[in-house]
Amino acid sequence: MEQVRIRVEQVFARMKAWKILRGCRLKGDGIHHAMLGIARWLGDHLRDSH
């Protein structure tokens, strides 16, 4: 059961990263801002999960 939860969290993380990248691309902010947003979100996610 733990493996399923981990897999689901990974899928949601990828979906969130994709949404950030797509949003920045559509707004014209560029990949640099998108990567900063993903890094910030991932850092928050990892900190909150422990």
C-alpha cells in the first residue's frame, strides 16, 4: 500500500511540474522562471512531507 501512495505522489508532482512549465511558457516568462518555480515548489513539498 505504501508503494501505491508513493507512486501517486510522484504522478501528482510530475503533473504540477508540467503545469508550472506550461504556464510559464504560455505567459512568455521563459524556462528559467519555470525551473525556479518548480524548484521552489519541490523544496516546499519535500520539507512538508517530512
